[in-house]
Amino acid sequence: MRSLVFMLVWLTAVSVVAQESQVRLTPDTTLNLGELHRAAEAFDPRVRELDLLRQQGALRDRNIAALNRPSFGVETLAQYQSDVPVSPFTSPDGTPLFQAPKATFDSMLRVEQRLFDPTVARQAAVQRAQVAEDQARVRTALYTLRQQVNDAFFALALIDQRAGVLAAAIADLAARGAEMDARVREGTAVFADFAAIEASRIQRQQEEDELRTSRAAALERLAIIVGRPMAPTAVPILPDLAPTTRVVVGASGVKGRPEYAQFARTRERLQRQGEAAIAQSKPKISLYGRAGYARPGLNFIGDEFDAYGLGGVRLQWNAWSWGTPARESELARLQADIVTAEEESFARTLAQSTTTDAATIARLERAVESDARIITLREAVEQAARARMQEGVITAADYVTRQSELLQARFARVSHEVELAQARARLLVTLGVEVP
């Protein structure tokens, strides 16, 4: 009966491994790291800010453009003055020859057209530079999602790799357990040998259940980041980033990070603000006109309602501003120098991180190469231990120890492979290189 149970367990484990192999070949259930990067950025609510900022900029552009169009205003005024001009000459009856009315009324339409105003173009340039800077800041914030995707993706990949190794180990223990159970029934082995193998198999199944639970959590986390549901059978495919990484490490001056664009846009905005400050001290010329109906009209000593009109050219020039525009421009230039210093510091931080990642990649590449040799040796030891156990030279507990050492070696290999792919992806993300 126990032989039948172990055979069913072994067949089930083999079937699970086969199903997992088939799942990996199904395109609809594969997860690509580069696609997940782009999906996470597209799903983030902040991506809408790019279009909203563009719409805001378009509205501000229209408002600034309207400054070059004629401006109209209507004004009505009714007032009473306690004192008004009175003629010093009097008529024969002793009354003044004229006297301005104390109660006045004026309703007018004012029109003004700018002819020359350098501040308008500078305002438009500052506004466009501000929109570009705000959009660059949003792109920088969105870029941080890539590292979150990396963490979730490679956590899931490591779980899958370990689960595959563990499933093979469980299947092997099930087969050894079935053999040992047959020998116990034949009287060529003791129950303790069967118990050692069976206990190890159950322990591996517990580890498999733990991995299954962790996998579901990692998959759900990744689904939340990218904003789309994922099938339980979805499998991450480790990207081959070795060629791209070698090219990037050998190159110099890679500036693909969005922070560099943000620094550039900030400096551009500060430059435009400095130019706008200087433009405030330039002269402005405009045409103006006024038409109205008043009592009195332009004849201020009249006492009747009359229509009137006037027009002219206005020159406005803040000829002496105590150096304020120049200081404002200098402040903008100094702030731009601060931004440049921050950019240089950011570049140094990236260089330090890149050096660390490159060293990690080199170490893991050596580890992966040595893992193959270690596994070959552990497999030889495990096969010898299995043969000696079957011959009764060693106990099943000794064999389980050798089999556990082989399992740990395989765990180490898949861990190093996933860590190597993760280190390469982290390096590309750090440098702002698109992951295919």
C-alpha cells in the first residue's frame, strides 16, 4: 500500500514539473521585464499629469498671447466736488463769467493696444520652460517604478526557480522512499531508513507550500504595480541582458536617466526667468483711446452732457529701478549653478552605484561558473551515496544528508542566476538604459 502511495506521489511530482515546463512555453503566461516596466509607468495615475500639464500650458499660452490684442474697458463715474474752478471775472450783475459744475458724470470706453512690450515674449518663454520642467519632474517620479518592478519580478523569478529545483528533489525522494519501502517489506532494510527519507520528503513539501504562498503574494504585488491581473500560471522569463550590460559598462557618459532632462529643463527655466527680469526694465509703447459721454465733456467749464473722444501714444519706462532686474537675473544664474552642482553630485552617485553593480555582476558571473562544477561534484557524491544506500553500506539518513547538500547546491545556482539577471537589470535602470 505504501508503495502505491509513493508511486502516486512520484508521478504527481513529475506531472507538476512537466506542466510547469509546458506553462513556460505558453506565450500568454510569460512575463517580460521590459514590458512590465512600461506597463507600470503607463498605469500609474501620475502619467495623466503629463497631459494635464500640457493643457495648463496651452491655456497659459493663450492668456499671454491675448496680451498683444486690444484691451477694452468700460468705466462710469458720478461724483460731487465741494470746490470747483470759478472765473475771477464777473458779469455786470456780479456773477462769475463761468463756474465748473460741482456735480459731474462720466461714462467712457477705454481701448489700449500694445505696440512694443518685450515682457510678453519673455513671459511666454518662462511659461513653456516651466511646463517642460514640470513634465520632466513627473517622468523622473515615474521612473522610480522600474526598480519596484525589478524587486517584485526577480522575487517571483527566484521563487519559481527554487520551486522547480524543489519539485525535482521531492520527486527523487518519493522514488527513493518507494524503493526503501519495498526493501523494508522484503526485510532488507529497517523502518528507520524509510522514515528518514519520508521525513525529508514531507519537509520538502512544507518548503514547497511555503514557496507557493510566497509566489502568490509576489505575483499579486507585481499585478498591483503594473495595474493588470495576472494568471496564477504566469511565469517571469529571465532576460538575457549580458550583451547590453557589456556595451553599457564599456561606454562612457551615458545619460539616459530622466533626472538629467529635469536638470536641463530647470536650468532653461531659470535662464528664461533671468531674461524676463531684465525685460521688466525695457520701455513699453502702446496706443490708447477713450470715448465717452459726460457732464461736462472735455470743456470742463461746461454744464451740459456732451460726447467726447481722445487718443494718443503712451511710453512707459522704468528708467531707474535701483538695479533690481539685474539682481533678479543674477539670482536666477546662481540658482542655475546650484542645479549644475546637484547634477554633478547625482552623476557621481550614479558612477559609484555603477561601479558597485559592475563588481557584483563580475562576482556573480564567476559564482555561476563555479556552481556548475559544484553541482557536478555533488551529483557524483549523491549518486555514490544512493548506490551505497541500496547496497546497505550507509544509512538512509546519510543519503538524505548528501541529497540535501545537492539540493542546496542547486538552490545556490538558481539564486546566483536570478541575482545576476537582477544585478544587470539594476545596472541598466541605474544608467537609464531601456530594458528590452
